[in-house]
Amino acid sequence: MFYFLAMLALTDLSMGLSTVHTVLGILWRFIQQVSLDSCIAQSYFIHALSLMESSVLLAMCFDRYIAICNPLRYSSILTDEKIMRIGIAVLGRSSLLIAPAIIRLKFLNYCRPHILSHSFCLHQDLLRMACSDIRFNSIYALALVIGTLLLDAVLILVSYVMILHTVLGIASREERIKSLQTCVSHICAVLVFYVPIIGLTVVHRFGKHLSPLVHVLMGNIYILLPPLMNPIIYGIKTQQIRRRIQSWLYLKGT
């Protein structure tokens, strides 16, 4: 579990580092424009890290499934070697699958007003400014969302249905509650990630008539909420992390 938490923390930290310079620059009014290459690079990191976070959440769900549904084989199934393979698969999946659509952006012509909807660069924004044929990017992006984010969400849902079925089969009420409590943090992390990304997708698809403020607000929530909330969620619910924070604060106080 702590290996997966480290992956999640690294993903959230990378997302913040890839966007903080433009977000703060626009808020503090010392950045008015960004070059095309920088915008494409930022778009790559944002979308790749979103795929990575979804993959890590799926891996954490698999961890909870094994821990509850097959606890006696937990150590033999999730060995250090297998966790390393999962980490490499997560990194390869997120970094390689998004690359074709992002590389294609470099070869498009941009003749429409160069005004971004957010304080950072997204694939959708760059397509909106392009006057070239964008069918490949549109179809590929839709297929990627369905084959990764949507598939991950369905697999997480199926896993929790199986977990719930196993928990309800436990005779002791205390044991049922204890088993479910181990999943609370992960469920909160899933909601914190998927609710903003679904909201942003809906706003992009169906909210073109809405105020630009709504687009900016949803975009910043999508980028900032998971890195902000995940440390709080796991810091409160994970006993070892909570004890370490308390001891660190105690040492600072003395």
C-alpha cells in the first residue's frame, strides 16, 4: 500500500510542478502569453499525469481487493517485483499512449484566436485554436478516454462490488466495518479525481455557452483538488502517516 501511496504522491507532485508556473503567473499577472512548444509540452504532462493517476488508483484498488478478498495470499501475490512491474506498466501506459495526439499538435496550423480557456494548456484548447484537420486528434482522444479513464473507472467499480460482496459474507459486524474502513481513503481519492475530471469534460462538451469563469474554475479544481486533498485524506486515515506527522510536529514544537 505504501508503494502505491508513494506513486500517487509523486504523480500529484508532478502535476503541481507542471502547472504551477503558468497558474501563478497568470494569477499574479506577470505572464500574459506562452510559446507553442511550452504549451504543447505542458499539455503532454497534464494529460499523461492524469492517465498515470487513474492507473495508480486502479492499482490501489487491486491492492485493496487482494487485501480483503484474498488476505492469506496478499504477500505472495503483491511481491516487490510485481509492484515494480505494475509501476513500470503505469509509467509506460501513461507516457506512451498520449504521445501520438500530443506530437500531432506540433504539425497543426493555428490561425484562430490564441486565447486559452484556462491558466494552463489542454489538448482541447489547442484543438479549438487549430484550423487544420483535427479528426485524428478528436477520435484518438475520445478512444483514449474510453480505453483508459472510463475503463479504469469501470474496473474500480467492479472491484468494489466484489469487495462489498466479500465483506457482506463476513459474519462479524466489527470485522465488516473494519474491512470497509480500509477502503475509505481510496474511495475518497477516487471521488476527488474522477468527479472534477467528469465535470470538466461535461463543461467542455456541453457548456460552451457558460461564462468563461466556470471553465477556469472547473479547470483549476481539476488540476489542484487531487494534490491538495490526497495528502489530507491519507494523512487522516492512515495511522502510520498520522503518527509520523504528529511526532514531526512534536519535535518542531520542542
